[in-house]
Amino acid sequence: MTPIVLLASLAALIYAASYAIRCAISPWGRCRRCHGTGNRPALIGRRRDCPRCNGTGIRVRIGRRIAEHIRTEYRAGHQ
């Protein structure tokens, strides 16, 4: 049973490391609400800009936001 837990932990660590590298290389990702199109269908009338990404179709990845928050807190604590 222990090798399975070790293997699962190693897989989770590799996944987290690859996501951190991806966030460092490419901090922008597609908007999940509009799927990268930049507009949302309206109930009545014409399409409108997506309110989450302001019509651009891209947003900052969650991992990049977390990294920036940690960096800001670290710098604020060491002033």
C-alpha cells in the first residue's frame, strides 16, 4: 500500500510543478466563462462583452495570481 501512496504523492508533485512552470512561462489563459471568444450571449438582443475578461477572451491564470500574492506578502513583510 505504501508504494501506491508514494506514487500518488509523486504524481501530484509533478503535476503541481508542471503547472507552476506553465504559469511562469505563460501567465495568460483562456477565459472559462466565454471560452476565449470575448463575448457572452445575451438573453434578449445582441451578444455583449464578457464581464469576466472585459471582452479580451484571456485572463490571468489562478496559479499566477497565487504566486503574485505570495510574492507581494513576502515583500511587504520584509520592508
